[in-house]
Amino acid sequence: MRWLSKIRASLLRRDSRPRETILAYRKVYSDPQFGLWAFARLLESGGLFKRIDTEEQRAAHNVVVTMLENMGIPQGLNYDELARLVFNLTIPPEAVDG
């Protein structure tokens, strides 16, 4: 529980993203029973891969981006890995016209 007190203390600084914060976010969403589903749902509802047309969509999108930043995902060399992973995704039927 000592790591929790470090996270709580770090919440007082908006620019603070210590390793403990990154690990806590990842632990919550990597849970195989519920976390991965919740993470996928959050990405979808936040419109991460959708066009932003309204201020409401922009706000939801920014929440997801902030969460990903808190997870340490969109930084540095992770972009190389993300690019590789994207092209390993399946092509779902709804993506194909006709």
C-alpha cells in the first residue's frame, strides 16, 4: 500500500507521472477478466480512432488520450511498437465495403 500513498501524493501535481502511476493505470486495465474489456470500451467510447466533430467528442477523446499518457503509452519508442501492432490487427467485416 506504500505505492498508493506515492500515487496519492503525485495527484497533487498535474505534471507528475511517476513510474508508480503508470504501473497503477496499467494494472487496472490489464486485468484479464474485466480490465481489458473496460479498456477496449473506453477506447471505443472515447472515439480514439474516430473523427472528432463536436466538442463533446473532443472532450471524450481528450480523456482517453490523457489516460493513455498516464499509462505511458504514447511516448518515445512505443510509437514504433504501436505501428507494428496496428498492422497485426484483423480486418473486421464491417471495415470492408460491399
